[in-house]
Amino acid sequence: MSANTAVVERYRNSFLKEVEANVEEGQWVKMCMQCGVCSGSCPLGPAWDHPPQEIFMMIRAGKRDEVLTSSSMWMCTSCYNCIVRCPRELPITHIMHGLANYAHRLGIAPKNQPTRKFAKLFWDNLSKKGRVNELKLGIALYFMNGLVSGIKTALKMAPLGINMVKTKRMSPMEYFGGHGIKDTKGLHAILKKAREIEAAKMQKF
Amino acid sequence: MADVKIGAYICKGCGIGDRLDTKQLAQVATRDAKAHVVREHDFLCNADGVKMIQNDIDSEGVNRVAICACSRRAKTEAFRFEGVAMTRANLREGVIWVRPATDEAQETTQEMADDYIRMAVTETKFMTLPQGSEKATYNRHILVVGGGISGMTAAVEAAKTGYPVILIEKTGTLGGSAGKAWRRIPQKAPYANPEDTGVAALIKAIEGNSQIKVHLNSTLTKTSGAPGRFAVDITTESGSTTTENVGAIIQASGYTEYDASKLTEFSYGKAKNVVTQAELDAMAKAANGAPLKNKDGKEIKSVAFVQCAGQRSTKEGHLNYCSGHCCLDSVKQAMYFKDANPAIDTNIIYTDLRTPGAGGEDFYRSGQNKGVTFTKGQVNEVTTDGTVKFKDLILNEDTEEKADLVVLATGMVPNSGVDIEVVKQDEPGQWKSNNESVLNLDYRQGKDIPLLKQGFNDSHFICFPYETRRTGIYTCGPVRRPMDMEQAMEDATGAALKAIQAVENAGQGRAAHPRSGDLSFPSFRREGCTQCKRCTVECPFGAIDEDEQRFPVFNEARCRRCGTCMGACPVRVISFENYSVDTVGQQLKNIDIPDEFSEKPRILVLACENDAYPALDMAAMRKIEYSAFARVIPVRCLGSVNTIWLTDALNSGYDGVVLMGCQKGDNYQCHFVKGSEMAHYRMSKVNDTLTTLNLETERVATYEVAITDIERAPQLINDMAATVEKVGMSPFKF
Ligand code: SF4
Ligand code: SF4
Ligand code: SF4
């Protein structure tokens, strides 16, 4: 579908139904009464392209592409201000993460959105051996935005790293392989199975 | 008439005895005011004090009682004596509580109290005990005009209470607008689904009730008389007329749906798939549960609801009010579709969603739960192919939606009869009935109940919503204000109770609200009357007719005892037994007016007894002080103030006059609706009087005072004291 939603699809339940089926807590979206309290409560609200209230209205207006390719829900820091205040008790934070996750799985989430990038680094790092390799994660994070800025950050952080090594808080050897959980194979099997189950649950729209 | 024997009773309780020289007050009562029996008592309102007064009434022949104690609004239970005319001198709230307890203030405070004693005793001299009207008639029949859900509910409720009902309906069936609907907004928890309208059950209840007589295809072609003795002509379509006598009338003439063909921007009438809310309900009723189809026979898969179509808009020809029921009715109608088939898309486009009633919010939520889309938007156009063009107010963009069916939430236009300001009443002797009129009253002031804003029948909106400006005639349902079925049913029940009350009051010659129970009524001295018609025109309740010789004819059962007629009469021939030009005029003339050089001015305050006087009492409770030179006289309504009182006051040397009435205009708070307005109008001409007397115009000030103006009311008095100080003492002190 084009970004310019066809007139025929506007203000229909189609995208709402998709969200209800495939997005965590998506069944709540229809209950929003458009009061705007969430948007007004969000500490990062002004930085969002579309604050939560708007996202909910866009879903109802059928703006599928605009919602799923938006960087907005990636801006949520899970502060829970909106959830606490929503008079309709929508689990807004969870819906934001649910939408982000769904867009990611569909492969249409904004590629360079920093939150998304970091989340991916973290997950890839963790799922490999079942434990987070902090050294690798840290270094990957330094280089997330390119080689030059990576070297700059690494140099800046070097004294801290050396101190940590001295006090045995970190081992440089971790960079080569590093240690993981006992049964990595088992973990991978579990994750694979989980993906299969989730994929089966996912409805086609 | 028995000899006048006045008893004046001076209380020493509540600090009155400490602050005032009650011996002197007793002397004033005896010597100056000539009361026949004068007694002091330590606690007049206790059993002993009350017994003392009752004894005098029983064995001393006292028939006028002046209670010189607290405000007339306090201790009303204790001071209630049968068979005597009574008044109060307000020594507590009117004197000691508004004056400082200092030595310097003592002299003027005592003078204030002395004057209130003179005033009270003088007033009783000119009062007689109201005897009630000889014309009082008891008729338990209640006429209900209109067989819709309001009218039917009123009929059933009145009949349940044992009052026989005559119900007339213009069309051939009972039910009205509600009868054409498929379902109604739910009235019971969990407020989740549309409910049966209840109309069929009501019709059944009426048909099975021998107390209710139904006239179908009938209209009212004449209403004359007064509460307790209305005579109504009921005429059928074929022209045959029967006359019935009834005690009270309930007008439940309902509403007509706004004419959607005026909404050309929404293609109503041009596009086959654009309907009004009422039409959709009729379609649903006809389908009786089967899937709804468009006029062209096609199945409906998407519906757009356009809220506030031609409503809440100041555009020419639109209704600029909210009809109150339409938002929830759209939710209900969207459910007609969603409940039948959740795959049908329904979108309610609103600017402000309004969900009145206890269950309103729950019903809205239930709609959301069922997948009804709610869009905050402003619809600008509906094209002939059913495309709804609107501005999404959340996403802030112009957009459009194509729908198989577009429903316009058009508003309610009240069936309130003719506008009596426009359609003047026929001259006496030439009365004809008018097809446009609902009631066809033969009252001098016009055929229907006066209108307020927007063409709804005027009822006392802020304080007594059932009371119209025609006593014994109560409006209910959307003819009074826009409302949904639940509100209309509740409204109708209330109106039925008011009608019963009116019947009972009329039977005993007692006034209806707000002077409920008052037996006094205005009478006029025919010989003095100049047939000027001021009283007929100014009576806010249309109580006064005219005979063939153009003399006023008072209908006391229609009268609310405001005294506006008394205030209006230029030759002062109208009076009540216990309230007259004299009862007030003599009070103000019988106070002590110190000479010009005494530096003791006198300010007359005429305060409406409903709002301004209580405000002053409350100020007193808070010990807010005001000038010792003020003399306050409560009046039934500012409308009852006759300009002679002002002239008399100014001529006898008062230095200033303050008049306090209620808010007037469309948002009136005046208990008598128009009284305050009439008074303000009258007072606007008082400047001439002042100029003739060569007095400064600032000496008379007229204000609108609310019952909550607790600080402002005393301030207004003090302002006048300051004005007098500025312009100087009146030269008219003799
Ligand atoms: S606070 Fe809740 S109801 Fe209000 S706009 Fe946000 S999500 Fe909707
Ligand atoms: S003006 Fe007031 S007191 Fe006079 S007849 Fe009308 S209602 Fe009665
Ligand atoms: S206002 Fe007085 S003079 Fe005029 S018609 Fe009425 S009663 Fe007569």
C-alpha cells in the first residue's frame, strides 16, 4: 500500500484489526478517547513526530505505513507517566513497544533510529552466548555511529577501561570469545522455537 | 372587619437585650407606633415566649402581630400563628449584627432599631389577614398535551397517583418521536447495548388504564380559565369539539427534527445515501433486525455519522445549541450495525463528544469496545457520492472518507406553539383559535407559553425548571429544552407531580411556586382604574385579562403574587390584603427623619425578599457592617416597587434610595422571571422625578443582586452612604 492511504481504506477498522491481532496490548487502541493527557505527560513528547494520542488516531484513520515506519514509538523511555495518567487506563508504554517490535519484525522500522540500533546490538550480543558480553557491547556501541566517532569515544573512555581492568572488574580477554552459559545450543533451540511460535501467531494482513 | 389590635413583641435574646435599650423600644412601640399590647421577653422564640403571644391572640384579641426579634427568615417554625396578620422587625440581622458594639455607634444603632419597631407596627396596621379566593375550584383532572414518550409518561405517572388524565395527541397513534425509533439509549446498567424504547409498554399501560382518557387526532382549540378551572376545547381532525374541565395542564408537545434539506453542503435530498438520525432509526425499525440496506437496495458496509449537523453553529439558519441526545444516539445507531455484523465500519465524526446521563460514558466505552471508530473532526462537505470531507482535528489535516451511508445528526426544534411576541393575541371579543398554537389560550397576553432563547418554552431554568410563565401549565420534554428519552421521562414525572401540586393548591386558593401556600391575591379598585393596561401587560404570568370594557380581570389562581401589577399601576389601585402601596409606603413615612444639619442621613433600601434580603441576612451572620442610616424593607419582587414609594421617600427627606432586585434578561434569576426587568425599566424613568424635585440623580440606584452577593450587598448600601456624603443631605427634611 502506498504511504498515501487509499481513500477507501481511511477510517476503516482494517489497520486497527491488524494492530489488535499482532501488536502487544493492541486491543486497547480503540479505547483511547483522544484526551491528549498521554502526549502532555510524556517528558520526551515534544521530540516525537507523533505523540501517543496521535499514533492512536493514525491507527484508527488507517495510516498503516506512516505509523509503522515512524520513529515515534522508538522514543518511548518507559517512564510510565502516560500509563499512570491515562483516564482510560490504556497500557500506552507497552503499546509503544509493541508497535516498535511489530514494525521491526515486518522489517519496516526506521533503519537508523538509535534506540532500534542499540536494541539490536544488545539482542545479538546476548543471544549469541546467553550472556551479555559487556566489553563487546560497549565497543560496538562506541562504533555504532562510524569509525571516527568510535575511535574518539574509545580514547575518551580508555582510562576508565584501564581502571576496570586493574580492579579486575573487566577482562580484556573477554574480547576474544568470552564466556557464555553452559548450554548455548539449547538456548538457540529455545529461541528458534519461540520464533516459530510467534510467527505462527502472527496474522497476515 | 374586626377592630385592629396590634401586639408588638420585643425579644431580648441573641444579644438584642445587651445591645439595645429594649425599654425604649417598647416605648417607641407604644407611644409612636401605637401598638395596643407591647411585651418584652428574654427568649421570644422559646415555648414560653410563643405561648405568651398565643395567649394574647386567644384572650386579648390581638389580631396583628409584630415580632421584633430576628429576621423574617429565621425561626419561622416558632413564629407561626394562625388567624393573625404578622410581620417582623429585624433587630438581630438587620441591626445588632451589622453594627459595631462600640459606644460611639450606640446612638445610631438604637435609632435604627427604634425605626424598625415603628416600621413593623405601622406595617401591621395596614395589613389584613388573607382570606383566600372565593373562586378557588378543585378539579383533579390533568390534561396532557402530546402523546409522545414525555406525555405518555406524565399521563401514566399522574394516573398512578390517582389523578384522572385526559391525554390528547395530534396524530392517529401514541408514541411520538420515540415511537418511530427502533431502540433507545440504555437506561440501565451496564449501559452497554441499545434497549427497547419502552413505547409499546407505555401504550399498553395507557390503554389498560381507565383513569386515562385518550383523544387521538385531536388538538386543543381553546384553553381558558385558570388552575383548578381550566376549560379546554378538544377538537378532532373531523372538526367535532368536546369541552373538558381540568385542574392543571402538562404540555409535552415535543420537537420536530431540524429540516435537513437546509443543509445543502451535506447533499441531503440530493444523495440517496445521506439520511438523518431519525430516518436511520425508522429504517432500522422497518428492517426489524434484518441487515440494513440503502435505498438502492445495496448492503451497507460502511457508515459515517456526522455529528452536530446544522447544530451548535452560528451560521444563518442553523441551530446554535446542542440537542443533547445526538452523540449517544449515534453510538446507539452505530451499534445497530456493529452488533449485526462487526465487519461493518462505522465512524462517528464529532467535534466534542457529549455523553450526558449516568450511563453515558459507559455507553460510549461500549461503542469503542465494539469497534465503532470515533474521530474528532469537523465535517465540511458530503459529496453526492457519499464522500465525507472533513478536517481531522487530532491529525490536523483535511481528509475524507467514503461511506455507503452518511447519517446526519440534526437537532431538535421545539414544538412550542406561536411566539406571543410576534403573534399578538386577538382583541377581547374577537378571539379565534390558531392552528399553529399548541394551547390556544384565550389569555390576554397570548396563545402560548412565552419563549426563552432559541424558541424553547420559557421555564424557570435556573431555579424551578418546571415553572413556566403560565401558572398550572407545566412543560416537559424537549419542548422545554433539548433532551433524550431518559431525561424526558424523568422530566415528565416531575411535571406530573407539579401538576398535581397545582391542582391541590388551586383547590385551596393557595399560590404556586415560589410563594407556595400564599393565600393573598391582588385586587383592584375599579372606580380608580384608568384602563391603562399596564398591569395586564406587565404581569409576568399572564394572570390578568381584560373585560369588554377594557377593565382588568384578575385571575388569582393564575397569579403568583409577585406584585408586579401593583408596582406597575400608575394610579395605585392594586393591592393585596397583606401587601400594598400602604404597607410599604406607610413604613417608610413613619420613620424618624432627623433634620438636615444632624449629619444623620436616611437611606431607603428596597430589597427583593428572595435574593437580596437573604444576602443581607447572610452578610449579617458574617458580621459585615453597613451604614446605620439604612432602613431596609423587603419586597416580594423588585417588580412590585411602585414609583410612588420613591417619590414619597424623596419628598419626606430620604437622602438616597437603593433598589435591589435579581438578575434580569435571558439568564434571569428573578423568581418572577420578568419582575426585576420591569422594575429596572420603570426605574430608568425615575430620573425625571429626581430632576423635577431638583435632586441629584445619584440618589437613586438600582442593582441586580444575587443571593451569593454577601459582601457586595452591604457594600452597595455603603456606596450610597458615600454618595450622600458627597452630594450632601436632602433639602426635603421637614
Ligand atoms: S491519555 Fe489515554 S485516553 Fe487520553 S489520549 Fe492518551 S491514550 Fe488516549
Ligand atoms: S403581576 Fe404578579 S401579583 Fe400581579 S397578577 Fe400578575 S402574578 Fe399576580
Ligand atoms: S394598571 Fe391600574 S389603572 Fe392600569 S389597568 Fe391596571 S388596575 Fe387599571
